Amino acid sequence: MTQNRARTVFLLAHTGRPAAIRSAELVVKGLLRSGLGVRVLEDEARDLPLPDDVETAKEATPQCLDGCELLIVLGGDGTLLRGAEFARASGVPMLGVNLGRVGFLAEAERDDLDKVVDRVVSRAYEVEERMTVDVVVHRNGDIVHTDWALNEAAVQKVSAERMLEVVLEIDGRPVTGFGCDGIVCATPTGSTAYAFSAGGPVVWPEVEALLMVPISAHALFAKPLVTSPDSVLAVEVLPHIPPGVLWCDGRRTVELPAGARVEVRRGAVPVRLARLHHASFTDRLVAKFALPVSGWRGAPH
């Protein structure tokens, strides 16, 4: 059904979760009550208790966000990364509401739904850009695959019995080689995701950098590396081993044949995130990981 409203918000939800269905219902009713239009995917609309005046989009393409000022995503990390695909391709800012566990990409929690609606209605939000990475896979001098990621591009082994043998390169110069379970090439945004689990550093989002983090490397020198945002990271898979696999944001995957070369560089297109408040990343980090800070006194005044 087509709307004739001045402002339209796109809603993306993990309809397999009861919490997402309830949250979607609350958000939609609040937006409509305030005079905003709402658009959802047709496939998701079937699972949501929505009023008749909610607009539906048949196909999940970037064009389905045409005319929308904001993309609200309800779900866990997987749903938020799915939303990031829409946000990057369309240029529409994404506002994430965390219905999962950690949810560093989310700006609000499920208890904040009324606040989310109020801030969207009053346009009381700011938009920031998050760095992405562009990924190119070469074999025998030919480009065989291209992709992108908001969090990370991970080169991983396929066989449980054998390690992945790789050589790492930064800015056209070899750094080291070893056997491992994989290599994570991450953005600052992704430093709290897979790279963090692999032992990488936490990088504040406003820091422009690229990360290269080995996974279970069998080597004396296999430390996480932090490079310039303008560096080009490369992972070469040695030709005599079984094929590996490339994962981008844990959502898109392609097999890496023996001898493949994966190049990762700063992405040409960022992801735009809507922010409701100015809470520091430090506070967000402490809250998300429930870090112990009792006894802290702060700077003397």
C-alpha cells in the first residue's frame, strides 16, 4: 500500500524472534501515531501485526529504501549487519535497536523503544560515518571475487585437520608467514567483534586504522597489527595446501582456492549510523562487557 506522508522510515526486523515482533509493533504504532510513514519488506510484513497503512516493499534491494530518511533495525548482531548492507548500498542512515547480547552497532536497547520513536519523530539524532573495507580476491593475476565489510574480512581454514598456511603483506612488503586457523582483517568498528575474540585490540571508532589479527597461529611472532587506514593488507594462501574460505561480516562467503591472494583496503563507501546521544565509547565498552570499575574515583578536582 502506498503512503502520501512527508517522512518515511524503513523498518527491518528479525521476525523469527518474538521480542522483535513485539518491538516492531510498538515502533510502527508510535511512528504512525506521530504522522510518519513506515515501510517494511513484504516477506517480513506477513509475520508482523501491522496496520493496513504500512507500506511494503516486494524486493530486498537498495531501491526499497528510496524516499526513506532512516532505517531502523531491530535484532541482534546478525540483523544489524544485514541492515548495514542496506544502509551502505542506499546511503540511508541506520539506527539499530539491540535485541541480542552485545550489539555494539546498536544505538539503543529494547527498553528504549519509546525514546527511539520520540527522537526519530523530532529528528533528534546525529549521523556519523563508519569506515568499511573493500576486499578483492586474486588468483593467477586475475580478480576472481570482490566484496566489502563493515566489521571484518576473515580468511579461514576449511579443513579441521590442517592449518591454513599464509604469508601476510602490508603495503606491498611481506611481514611474516605461518600456519593458523585464519586471519581477521578488521575496521575499528569490527575491533569489538571477531577480531576481539581472536585476541585483537579494542580500537575506538573515531580512530582511523586497519587491523590484522591472526587466529590460533602456530608461530612465535603472530601479534595483532594496527596499520594506517591507507594501508593495503594482503593475505596470500600458499599454493600447496587445501583451499580456505573468505567470510565478510560473517554473512557472505566464498571459497579461496590454493594460491589465492586476498587484498583488503579502506572501503570507498562508508556505512552511516544514526546516533541518539553522545555517550562515550568508553562507557559503552564498560556497559556492553560489564567491566568491573568499582573503586574508580576519577580525576581530582
